[in-house]
Amino acid sequence: MEVSEDVQTRAPENFCWWKIFSWLGGPLRIIAKSSANNNRTRAPSWHNKRSSAGWMQSSHIEINIIRDGRQPRPLRVAGFRGLPAAVFWISMSIATDTRPFILEQQFGSDNYAGICPEAWSAMEEANRGFAPSYGDDPWTERASNAFRALFETDCDIFFVFNGTAANSLALASLCQSYHGVICADTSHVETDECGAPEFFSNGSKLLVAHSEDGKMTPDSIHELATKRQDIHYPKPRVVTITQSTEMGTVYTLDEVRAISQASKAHGLSVHMDGARFANACAHLGLSPAEMTWKSGVDVLCFGGTKNGLAVGEAVLFFDHKLAADFDYRCKQAGQLASKMRFLAAPWIGILESGAWLRNATHANHCAAHFAQQIAGIPGIRVTSPVDANAVFLVTSDQILDKLRACGWRFYTFIGGAARFMFAWDSDLRRVDELARDVRDCAT
Ligand SMILES: Cc1ncc(COP(=O)(O)O)c(C=O)c1O
């Protein structure tokens, strides 16, 4: 609850600035448009993309002609010349170009959220002065140590740009090209990574197991690991589980341990896609160490993007041997950031402050709240247990269309159910609006 209030008190500040700029921008645009229409100049086609508004083309083109030096001409904007023109142009830019692009909050994805304050201020701090590149900087070292402290072990940490790269490269490092990776039929690696795990491993095959609510069982692993032993079939080498799952459920500690045991019994490594690892920790109330290496997980891809960062995932190897040459793998795949400090610093912000867990707790709370608000509405069924930050609704196409007509965005690509995802900045008042609309559309 503390987190929800904190998030809500921040939102009106931004809103206020946006309002002021909007109020200023409206009348200025009208004045400018009428002046600029009398003053339109030849517009290079690339520039037309910037805006369809005539006044904008006019004022920006004139400035750009001077800036790029190809065709020096006096500064002339909307009928003004020289200094008045510059003042006019700058005020126009403030009133319009700097206006944040704000939509009403939607719950189509937890990627819709912005950057949390803790990550943002750490980025700002890292932006002072200069630092060596390619990870040889104090920020990367501090972020890595923050992970080691959180996970209570001396693991190897690598910072990459996104989850697809983290998963694919981590899996590739555990496999040879002739190996197989056992995964759930709903897993992101199978359904949403465009074949990247197979591509980066030079052909390791994904062996797809049936799952319930996004979870595999030790039996499904045993079945696939023993299905074929002959030379014509890819040799199973790794098991990957997603925590929390793509269906918003969370493997219990016992389930993780049982999967690890089944995997190790067949000589398989265990990889965890933790795009929403923080949400799983928040749900279970367990330490990251217990959830991973203490339970037999060899490699974790810890998601930052859905946890309040702009971008970035951390790949944690709990066995040093498995991390051998992973830096080369990242470099070859275009995942070695030259200005690494900007991938690493936001982690410092969320790990050292505890925001990683607060953010996830708030997101989970919003999902649980939404599920509670819509419980019992006739014609609406929540498909999977709401453990983490996702709620999946099954309902008629007609009701889904009505919800869309109310302006709500959601996806139905996982099994046809409408998915709503909540993030660190989800506003409970907006969650209530969604619940109210679901009720209205269904009745
Ligand atoms: C379970 C899971 N894994 C990984 C990812 C990371 O994907 P991306 O490459 O878009 O960062 C996502 C993103 O939606 C996800 O849901």
C-alpha cells in the first residue's frame, strides 16, 4: 500500500506540467498556423514526416536551412525576422515540442510504463562526467556487486539490452548446436523470440512441453528427456522455466526445486527466464538466492525493463564455468554496450534502494486488486491464478469489442484470453476504471 500511495503522489506533478504546456500550446498553435500558412516554404520530403501541421513545417524548415548551412538565409519565422523570430520559435518549441506525449494509462503491457524515479536518478548521476567504456567503469562494478549482495553469492553478471538477447545468449552458452532445450509451450522463448534461441545457438532445438497455467512439471521434463535416445534426435541439454510465467502464475519454491531435481537427474542445466523475476520474488516473499542457485538454477535472466528500467536485463551465471566467453558472445550479438554505465546504473538505483521489490509488489497488488474487482461478473472468467502482475480474462468477442470501444488496449495472443498487465506505476484509480468498464460492458 505504501508503494501505491508513493506512485500516486508523483503522477500529478507530471500531469501539471503537461497541462500548462497544453494550455500555452493551444492558442500559440492557432496564431502560428495562421501566420505560417501565409509563409509556407518548399518542404524537403524527409521533413514532412515530422509533422503534418503547416506551421511546423514552415518554422522548422527555415531554421534548418540556416542550421545545415547549405543555403544561408536570414532567420524568418511566421512573418517575423531576426531576434523576434528566434524568440517566437523558441517559445513555440517549448509550448509544443517539449510537451510530453501522455496518454491515459493502459494495461496492455507492463512495457507501457515509464522509468521509475530510482532508476532515473541513478542514470542522471551516471551522466555526470565520463567513465571508461565497455563495462570497465565504476557503475558496472557497483551494479554487479549489488547483484552479488542481493543473491548472496559471487556470480558473474552481464548487462544486455533486452530479454530476447538475454535468454537466447544464455541458452546458447549452455548448448551445442546439436542439443535440445526443454521449454513450456507458452514460453516466451518458444512463442515470442522469433527463433532467436535457435539462431544464437546455431540450431539447438526447442523441445516443447505441455504446460498448465504456464508451468511445466517434472513429469513433462522426464518425458521429453527420455523420449528419444538415438543419434537422430537432438540431445536434451537444458531446461528453461519462466518465473513468473507468461500466464502470470509463479512456480512455488517446491516446484522450482522439483524441476531442478528432475533436470539434474537427466544431466540438464536449468535456465530461468526472469523477465518478471521480481514479481515472483514479491509474490513468494522469498530471497532471490533461495529462488535460484539454492534451488538448482544455473543461469538467471533478471528482467529490468518490466521492473522500472528504460531498458536492460541482467544475465547472472551462478557457475563461473558456464560464463566462460559470454562477453564475446554478447559482443558478437551486438549486445555489448559501449556506454555500459547507462545499462548498469539504473540497476544500482533499483537494487540499492529496494525499488526492484517495491515496484513488483505494487504491480502484483494492482493485478490482485483488479481480479478482485471483476470477480463474479457474469460472462467474465479469470483463466489462471493471479500470482504476479497479469490478469487473463476469458469472455465473449462481443464484450471484448465493447471494451475496445471504451478505449482499452489489451492483447489476446495468448490462447485468446484478454491479457491485462500491471506495472510499477499502475494507478489504482485507473485500475478501478478498467474494472468498472469490464462490469458495464458485461452487463
Ligand atoms: C517471459 C518473457 N521473457 C522475456 C521477455 C523479453 O522480451 P524483450 O526481448 O521484448 O525484452 C518478455 C517480454 O515480454 C517476456 O514476457
